[in-house]
Amino acid sequence: MFGLEFGLLGLLFLIVVLWAAMHVLGSDADPLPKALWLAALLFLPLAGLIAWFFLGPRARRRL
């Protein structure tokens, strides 16, 4: 009953995490912060993704 819906939701989540990882890799940050952000995205995907959206590279430009 929920197979297709959860599958599509999981696919969407995977796409968003991969998008965030590509932005981390393409950023001008030093290698250590990049590695820490990637580790957060890989090992704590939901928390890492939320943290990246609020604390990532764009957050510094807005302040």
C-alpha cells in the first residue's frame, strides 16, 4: 500500500542529499570542512542536510 509512495519519497530524499553533496564538493571551502560536511551528509543524512541548509555556504553570505 505504501510501497510506491515511500519509494518515491526515498528517491527524492536521495536526490536532495546528492545535490547537497555536489554543492559541498564544488564549494571553495578548505578540504577539512568539506570532509566534515560530507561525513554529516553520509552518516546523518537528515540532520546533515538540515544543518547544511541552515549553516552551509549561503548562510555566511546572508549575514
